[in-house]
Amino acid sequence: MAACRPRQRYYVDPLFPVELCLATRSMTLSPVKTTLPWIVAVALFMEQLDTTIVNTAVPAMAASLGVTPLSLKAVVTSYILSLAVGIPVSGWMADRFGTRRVFFTAVAVFTGASILCGLAQNLPMLVAGRILQGAGAAMMMPVGRLAIIRTFPKGELLRAMNFVIVPALIGPLIGPTLGGLIVHWASWRLIFFVNVPVGLAALWLAHRHMPDYHGESPRPLDVVGLALFGGGAALLSWLLEIFGEHELDATSGVLLLTLSLALLAAYGWHAREAAHPLLRLTLFRVRTFRVSVAGGFATRLGVGGMPFLLPLFYQVGLGMPAWQSGLLMMPVAAAAMAMKFIAPRLLARFGYRRILTVNTVMIGVVICGFATVGPDTPLAAIVLLALALGFFNSLQYTSMNSMAYADIGAADSSMASTIASSMQQMSMSFGLACGSLIAAWYLGGLPQTDQAAVASALHHAFLTVGGFTALSSLSFWSLRQRDGESVSRGTRGLTE
């Protein structure tokens, strides 16, 4: 075959660098398509490892810091909330300063914050470190996703995202077990230092190989919008947390809730009037994007608390040691990894509408199934439930995340990625807070050291959360049969 000389190459699209050799008339992948998925996968691995390893260590951390296990949801929610508040700025920063510089800085902040978390001496210091860690992740993953969207055409986007996710799922696969072993044999502080070598590797890869995309015309930062949206989201999440932990009179609660909703409503009005809003809400006119984001928000409200509630159930409710609880979280990640290879074929065969409506109900049924687990339940049955949860969750997230960009043009990719990431993290934060709030409500005033009471409360929480998740399938009924085919089958011209 004839060699392709440099002057015989040109880029078909500056956002999708596929090279066409005029001598051979053949398409070849540019180097960025080979290295970029690995860069984003390493960063996502680091983030997922940190999240899952912390969940397993919650009871040991609570004992060390002298607080109750449920109160440590602040360690998890503060991280996710920091993501939700910081993500809206990520798109603006990437357009203005370039994806390479922002991504590199975000990885550096995340790695440094991990060290600070490991050195924390009390709960406020740990929460502060987690907030800083979330700020780094808020820039890291949305910018990585944006680079993927701008590099791969829609027909290749689903497979590219799956390639990124599969290596990253090693984090949830080994995180719970590694966290359990560290807590069992050493101090829980070591779980935050595991990320340091991974962060250094991610920094080297980003410096050498991260593509540097800039916005065509960088927009000014919407400071007013950031204050309104960030303030409303932060206050609402904080309210959900303190309702389950502190005394708050009804009048104050109603006033604060009204204020948080008013801030979010004010942002909606501001976004319609601003020339360059922080989050351009007009993108919700695109049906596939609207259903993906709104439906995903409702679904994650249900499932968002499971990574926090399951380790508590295993350790506090069933009395398992941390290492065994970690092992029981592995099937969830293993099944999720296996599903990533099957999801593209399922979506191409059955379509997004059928997959999302049926699969959401199945997630709810599986979550309810954990309400039947007790001290005498065979281990094999628990493993099967965990496998099913990982299997259906993985298909759900793959479907929702990829469908969001099915009918989004290249010019709107940065804004769409910012909105989708913001709503995703907010729903996870609210879901975690709601899950722990529901469990605390069922527990009542009983001590969290009462194993039978904790198990019963979590059983009722699983039934409530599972029922809500199943009902959230209604949000996907407005999809049409061929919605999303530009991603699942690589076809064009389906936007309406």
C-alpha cells in the first residue's frame, strides 16, 4: 500500500481529527484518538477509586473521629456538592484557557487534596479537604468528557465513552475491597494516599498527550448566574443533610427551603435574559437532551444513595467486617464492566426508549430485593443481587449519558457537557442525602449501634428508594422509537 506523505493529509473536521490520505483514499485514526481515551480513563479511575474506597471505610472513619456513621454522609455529600457547584464553571474555563491546561490543573488539585484528606485530624478538616477534592474533580471529568465529545464523531461516541468507562471501572472493582483491607490492617488515612501515584501518572499523561481545545469565541463568566445557581444548589443539599442530623424548627426549614428554590428559580429567569448564561437552558428544547438530563436526574435520586447505604447495611446492619463488605461490593463493579461490552448492541437492537423504560423498572426491583437480605441469607443470593444491580445500573448510565449528545451540534457540545455533568452530580448528591435521610427517618431515635434496628431501617429505605426508582421510568415515555440512533447506530438527520 502506498505510503501517505504529510502534505497529502488533511483534517476532515477540526473537531474530529480523522486523517484522509489522498494517496490511498483511506481513513486513519489520528494519534489523539489513540491516547485521549486512556488519559480520561486514568483520571476517571482515580476519581472512582477515591469515591468507592471512602464508602467502605465510613464506619471505621466514624469510630476514629468520634461521630456516628450516618453523620459521615457529609464527607461524601460535600464532595459531590462541590462537584455540582464547580462543574458549571468547567466549560467556561475549558473554552477560555484550553482543555490541556484546565485538565492538568484539575488533576494536580485533586491529588493535593487527597493528601490533605489523609492528614485531617477531625471531621471539619476532612470535609474541607473533600470540598477541595471535589473542586478538582469538577474541572477534571467534565473537561475530559468534553475532549472526548470534540474528538470523536457521533457514530463513534458510544464506543469511545465505553472504552473510557471500562478501565475506569477497575476503581469501583478494587476500591471497596482495597478500602476494607486497609481499614482492617492499617489506618483509614491510607485510603487517601492510594491516589497519589495514580495522580502523578495522570499528570504526566495530560502534560504529554492531552489535546488543547479552545472555544471559538470564549464567553464572559456569568458571575451572577454562578452565585444564583451555586447558592441555590448548595443550600438545598445542605438542608437535606441537616434534616437527618440536627434539630431544625419547621419555620426555619420552610424559610431556607423557600430561599433555595427561589435562588434556583431566579437563575432560570436570569438565564433567559443573560447574553451568556452560565448554563444555557434553551438546550432543553432538544428532546433527547431534555429527557436524558431530566430522566437521569429522577433516576439518580433513587440510586444515588446505594453506594453509601450498602456498605452501612453490610457492616452495621449485618455485622460483617469491612473487608467482607468490600468484597460484596465487587460484583456490582464487575457486572457494570461486563455490561459496557453489551450495551452498544442492546441499544442498537432495541433503541433508547425501550431500554430506558424497562431497565429503570428493573433497577427499582433489584433495589427492593435488598430488603429481603438478612443474617441468614445465602451469600450467593447477595452476590446475585449485587451483580444484577451493577448490570442494570451500567446499562442505565451508558444509555442516559450517550443519548444526551445524540442531537447536540459541535458548537453546543461544551455547554451540553457542562449542563449534563452539573445535573448528574446534583442528582447524585441529592440522592445520597435523600437515601440517608430516609434511613435515618425509619431508624427514628434508636441508636445506630443497634444492629437489628439499623437492618430494619435500611430494609425500609431500600423499599422506598426502589419504588421511587421504578416510578422514574415514566420520565422516559416521551422518547420516540428512533431517538438516539445517531449515537447507537451512527445515523444522521434524526433531530426534530
